[in-house]
Amino acid sequence: MMYNYLRDKLLLFKSKKILGFLSFIESIFFPIPTDVLLIPMSMSKSYKWIDLAFLTTVTSVLGGVVGYFLGVFLFNEINPYIIEYGYLEEFNQSKNLFIEYGVIILFISSFTPLPYKIFVITAGLLSLNIFLFILVSLIGRGMRFFLVAYIAERYGDPILYYLNKYFLWLSFVILLLFVIIKL
């Protein structure tokens, strides 16, 4: 009996480590979203959904910071080509736009199914304030993972069907409204 208890605790611990690792690498390069593992783990009720959401939020933002610094270091490789091909003015205009709207774009990408990893690396490439980057990422990723974990634990399969069906469309509408308002 004690063996089964210890084995189950070890499996739970390993599962959480895998979830944290998936969340970390998903923010940098991995194409499969963290939700694929977060949802069934939350629904299993073997874990506290709030612990899972906290773990995924923290590890995702840590992965985002790694992606940000990849963008910072890639800048040194790309910048000579920007200057050589005469795109410095356009690059500076793009940088100013990202600085002006980057926080909103970063928040949208951290909360919705948009590829957060792309915006993370771009934020580093364009030197978005790192503290602002971390704050916005914590808020956006936290809102997403806490919402997903709570809904999965509380409502289970029926609500997940509707989320999967309409979440991408809802994200698209929010992004479209942003673009229309800014134009």
C-alpha cells in the first residue's frame, strides 16, 4: 500500500515536471501548445488546477525570457544586413510601431492561440523593455493558463468542446478589432 502511494506521488511529480518543461519550450520553439497537457491534467482532479496554472505560467514566462534573449542576440547577426541593404529607416519605423503597440500585441499573443514564441523573439530583437515584457507576459499567460485550467477542472469535456471550436475565432475577432481601431 505504501509502495502504491509513493509510486503515485512520484508519477504526479514527474507529470508536473513534464508540464513545466513543455510550457517552457513552447514559449521558445515547440509547436504543440501547453494546453494539450494542461487540460487533461486539470480535468483528472489528481492535481490542484491552481498549482498547474501557476506552474505553466511561470515556466512559460521563463521560456519567454529565453526567447527574448535569443531575439537580443540575433539582432547582432541581423543588424549589419539591415544597414547594408538600406532598411535602417524602415527597421526604426517598425521598431517604433512595435514599441507603441508591442505591449498590446504581446498581450494578445500571450493570451490567445497566436504564436507567442514569434512575438517573444521579436520583442527581444526590437529591445522591448524587459521588465514590461515580463509583466505583460505574466498577466497574459497567467490569464490564459488560469482560465484554461479552471474551466477544464470545473466544467470538463462539455465546455472544452465549445472553447476549442470558438476560441480561435474569438481571438481573430479581437485582433481584427484592434487593427480596425488603430487604422
